[in-house]
Amino acid sequence: MNPTEKENETQRDDPHEIGEVFVNLWLDIKDEVQNWCEAQVIQYNEEDQQIKVHYKGWKSKFDEWIQLSAKERLAKTNSKTPGGPRFTKIEFHVDLQISVRDTQDKWCDAEVTRA
């Protein structure tokens, strides 16, 4: 494995490597009392390398600016909080392979059998 491949593999395995930053990106953020919470990027200041986040379920008075260099507070979505992938729109059809949560909140592979 060459150094570039090793670096790319490390970034994929590191939950604090959040990848491309953009408005509406969902992340796990460690709040001021050290709890991991789901949050969405609502502003991005590329020049100052900081993001403003809104915590899911919280009032906007708790929105805050966070430096992208504060990697100990940033993680990929649902790598530190419970939950699953977010999809904006899925077109369901018979035979579509999907992931669903069962009654114990565990992710399982499934197939759409009827519309």
C-alpha cells in the first residue's frame, strides 16, 4: 500500500475526519458539556475555517460557531450518536434492496416485496 492509499484508508476509518464541509451537512458535535449531539451545519465560513451548527431538537439560541481545527468536537454523522443514514428522497420499487431498523432498533438488510 502506498502512502496516499494508507492516508485515504486512515481518513475513512477516522470518525473525526468529516470530509467535505457544506451547509446542511449533518455531523456529530461534542457540545460544551462534553455530550455528543446531532447537529447540522447552517453556515460555513471558509476563510476562517469555522462552521455554525444547529443542534437537532435544540432552540437556535444554542447554535454555535466551531473551528474546523477542533477535531475532538467533530465527527461523521451517527459515528458518535445513535441513528442511521439520512436520505432526502428514495424511490421505492419491488425488489429494491434497502436497510431498515427492526423492533430492537438494529439495522437489517431488507427487500421491497410489494408497492
